Amino acid sequence: MVVTGASHPDAQPVRFVTTLLPGQRTMVVIPRDAGEPQAALAIARVGDRLVVENARTAVTN
């Protein structure tokens, strides 16, 4: 799985690459400017599927 993201359109993008086995999960967190909430994705492998959810509420600064 490859995730590419940036904190805003003019920011330098970052790329996160990982291999997940069935039942494994990971989180990708992209910080933003001071005072703005960070962007966060929870990604899980369920069988042969990838499940991607907005995880912003699950992550604290």
C-alpha cells in the first residue's frame, strides 16, 4: 500500500509505503499548521481488502 499526502497544496508531499498482512492495521498522520487539526487515516487489511477510515478523532496531539 502506498499513501501520498501533504498538509496543504503548497507543502512538500510525503509518501508512506507499507505491506499489511491480514488482520494488521496502521495509521498515517499528516501534521498541519499550528492550530489546525492533523489529518489521520487508519488503514486495515481485512482478508483481501483494505479498509481506510478517517482517524482524526482517534489521534491526539
